[in-house]
Amino acid sequence: MNFLSKIILITFLNLPLIACAQTKKVNCSENAQCYYQIAQEEYRIKKKYDAEIIQSLEKSAKLGLDAAQYKLGLIYSDRTSNFYDYQNSKFWLSKQNEKNYNAAYFLAQLIYERGNLISADYDEIEKNLLIAIKGNNLDAFRDLSMLYFYAPEKHKNLDKAYKYSLLASEKNIPEAQYILGTLYDFGKGPVKKNYKQAFYWYSLSSIKKNAPALNNLGVLYAKGQGVEQDEEKAFKYFEESYNLGNSDALINLGEAYLKGVGVKQNVSLAKKYFNKALKNGDLKAKAYLSRIED
């Protein structure tokens, strides 16, 4: 076959796609792929979604095209868009969640964000996150580990929090490692208090600069729990945690400066950190400030 023949053959084979790109001139005749190609081409030209594109995607999705169903689910889930529609997003993502791991993840997010911490359907969220982790979605591993740990009392389940955090920790998810450290630190869920285990998990989490883990690691060093006492190291962890945005470290920094533990005593700096903590609603800071004034 010569070069010209190849061009003619390639052009002939691509005629359906070329026709589909002529969005206002073609009758797709119940062809799901054709409607989807029209939507894609229109979006390429307009650089945004509009009612015409959505209509083409709807036709394609109703004819069963997976890509169109997934894309519609995402478009309708965007709260910043004029097309935000919770029910439609849930409908289309639910069509895909069993075969598209990302669809399962976004469906879990959609349901979580739609409700609130109390009214969210935790069983449905859990179900979809478990599907999503089959696709090795690291965000799904993280969210699954956090789901029941941070839930309000009505939904809190520390046994599940432990189970899923252990699973996520195998993927080196720092949030999950922090949760495991906390459970061992305070003897919550299915585990007994074990400072060595707490130290182990906080240490792993802190490698990836998890601010709460760094703060709690500092507490263990300050008290000599699960590790040899080292007040200077404790102060460095408190400071690093605060610099990473963790306001819980403020009280610990204030105490260190007030007592001169791990750092040179500086009452004015202690007051500074206690005042910051008080502004963040930490009532312990008020007691410290009263003590300084006295």
C-alpha cells in the first residue's frame, strides 16, 4: 500500500469521528460514542461546560457510555459550578462506582460533603471508600482511616478506626499512623495503653511532617513515656509542630518557656504563646496567664 492509499484509508476509517465533530450538522442516531465525541469537541472549543454540552453528555450517558456517566457525575458534583446537582451527581456516580474506583471515591466525598458530620450516611461512605481502595487510591485509604476516628459520638467507632488506620498505615499514610499513635497513647478502641507503640506510630507519622504527631511526640519526650526523657528534643518537636500550623502546640511551648524546660526560661515568650492559645479557645491558657499575673 502506497502513502496516498494509507491517507485515504485512514481518512475513511475516521469519517465517523470527523462527522461527530461537526456538532450541529450530524445526527448521532442513538450512538453513545458520537454524542460523547460531540461534547468533547464542544468543550475543546468553548473551554467550559454549557447546557448544550451537558445535553450531549446526558444523551451519551443514558445510552450507557461509561465515560459520559462518570464525567456527568463529576460535573454535577462541582459546588462552584452552575450545574451543581447533588441528586444527578449521585445518580451517575452510582452507575459507575462498582467498576470505576475513582467514581466510588468521589461518590463517598459527595455523600460526606452533602450532609454534615452528624447526618452523613457513614455506611454508604464506608462502602464506597472500601471500593476505592481496591484501586490503590491513597486518598481513599486516608479518608477511610479518619472516617470513624473523627466522627461525632453518634457515629464514632474506634474499633473500625483502628482497623482501617492499620490498613492505611501499610501505605505510609501519616494521618493513619497518627491515629494509631493516639489510640495507643490513650488506650482507646481495641488496644491498651502502650507508650512504646504510641512513640513508634507518632515517629513514623512525623517523618512526613504530620503536625499533630510531632506535638504528641514532643509530649512523650517531655514525660519520658515510651522513650528516654529528652526535654530539649521535646521543645524542638513542639516548635516544629507549631510552625507547621498546629495550634495545639502553643500550650506546650508556653509551658516550656514558663518553666525553662528544654529551652531558656522566658516569661514574656510564655505569655505570648499562652495569649495565642487563649485566642484559639484553649482555656488552659487562661489559667497559666492568671498564674503569671499573680
